[in-house]
Amino acid sequence: MAGELLQYSGLITKTRAMRSRLLKREDFERIAEFQTVPETIGFLREQESYGKIYGGREDIRHRGQVEELIHNSIMEDYQKLHRFGNGQQRQALELYLPQLQFGEAVPNIEISYFTQVWKQIEKFSGSQMRQVLREVFGTQADWLNIMWMYRGKKFFRQKPEELEGLLIPLQYKLKKTEKRKLLEAEQTEEFCRILADTVYFKGRDALVKMQDEISYHQVMKNMYQRICRKYPASMAPVFYYFYEKEQEIEHLTTALEGIRYQIPARDIRKLILV
């Protein structure tokens, strides 16, 4: 444990400093009240986490320009942490990198990405590193599959064989037999009953309650919080920071879109204050 603390102390300290600069709820409440995009841009210029990315440029006035800079900010953070990490920490960061390049609320990446990552995890030395990586990517793969099955059934009436071809061909805590039952469920009510009996909803490892519905983000947030408590000196806090930063960027992008189209502040709040 002492070796891990020493190995990760610098990286975790740097990550903690970045996390302290994430926007707070009151910041988003203020943003929701802005009437114009330039007002929002002016506010972001004043924030430590975004002010530097403007580089003194005064020509940044449009939503598209500021969104590009906002997305660039997470890549700057990635590069700083990548330079700061040791060899194995950099390799772990590189596994996550493709997810930072899409700017989607739920990652929209190739199925092959997860199968390749799963193979790479086994090459890492150290059981703690492998366990953290399995928890992060395995939980994500399970829940992307769950969401795709649920949406396919509820909104598109897709058949089991159609859905199966869209799924990531691996599972972490979701068993093969459970996945098969979920695929073959004819109604969403039956789907939810089956899902309620999986480890994600029952027992010591449960991440959500059934009333939370099929919530990818609630699961991921709870998973990150749990592994950060269990493995404070690991890559877990670093990955959690990137997850939170991605959520912040998504909310900022949504707010800018709402402000541009003059959506009432109360409606913007509903979208960004979760």
C-alpha cells in the first residue's frame, strides 16, 4: 500500500487540483440565467479551468467556437496527466483516450474498442491496476449493452437476433445467461424484472435501485465513487475526473444550445442540473 501511495501521490494530487476547478452547481444555475452566448463566454473566461484555453483571443464570440475550445480543455488535461504519469499509468490513460475524442453523453465508439481494451488489461502488471481497469471498462460495457437492449426493445421493437449483433461481445458482472434472458424478454416490464435480479441491483455490489430506471450515468457515477473509496491510490480517481469533466462539457454544450435558441432558464435547468 505504501508503494502505491508513493507511486500515485503526484498523479492523484494533480488530478485533485483539476477536480477542484470543475464548475459547481451554483455556476450552472448562473449559466442557465444568461440571455446570450457572449454572456456565457464572458463567464467562462473568468473560470480557472477554461480561461487559459482562450489564449487572449477576443474573436471567440460564437457557440461553435466556444464549444470547440471547451472540448479542447479536456484534451489539455489529458496531456498534462499523461506527461506526469509513469509508463504503466500512461498506458492506462491511453486505453481511455478514444472516449475523450467523441464528445458524446454516452460514448459512441466501435464495439471492437472494448474487445481490444479487454485484451490489453490482462497485460498490465499488478492486480490492483487490472481490477480497477476491469471495473471501469467492464461496468461500462455491461451497461452500454443493457441500455442498447432496453432502447432497442422499447423504441425500435428490435428482435433478439437484431439486438445481439449490436452488443459488445463481452460481459463483466452481467452473466451470459442474464444477457440471453434480457435479449429474449418480450416486454420492457419483463426486461426490468430480469435486470432487477442481477448483481447491479441486488446484494453488496448493487449500484442502483430499480426506481432509478435504466440509468447509465447513475451506475457509472456510483461505480467510480465506490472504486475511488476502495482504491484511493490508483487510476480510479483519474478516470473519475475525466468522467466528471465529460459530464461538465456535456452540460455546458447543452446550456449553450439552449441559450442560443432562447429556451427558458427553467427548462435549461432541468437539462443541466441533475
